[in-house]
Amino acid sequence: MNNEGVYGPQSCGVPGVVRFIYVPTSNPVVVKNLERGRKYFATYFDPVSGKREKFTKAEEGENGSRIFSAPPGINHDWLLILESK
């Protein structure tokens, strides 16, 4: 059984300000319903090492979505932080 449906990404935040997306695996995550025309500063947090770094690449998705891959070298859970500029 694929546990991703049960243990899939979790998201919370303040609309138009910040969004936190917890990703329990090293799989890519699709972030939907991003506000059109709004710029975001993306960082990731590694809960194992405590390291936080700027996210450098996101792929354009459909209808205002973005696809974020796990940061290089991450083979466990991670946190994506999107802050509105």
C-alpha cells in the first residue's frame, strides 16, 4: 500500500504572507493555488540537520502551481517555506 495518501504533504500559513509545506518523503511536491502575479521567496528546512537554505529552482506547473523537488542530498522529510515578497 502506498502511504503517501495517508502521510502526504501538509500545508498551513497566512494567505498572501507565508506558506509552510511539510513533505514527509523526498518526493517532489506540487504547490497549488499560488496567487497570480505574487513573487515568493522560497527556502527549505532540513529537520534532520537543522539547516535552512534558499531554494533555487521551481518548475512552472499548471494554473498557478509550482513543482518543488526535494533539495539535493535529502532522502527524508523536509519543509518548504514560501514567503511573499
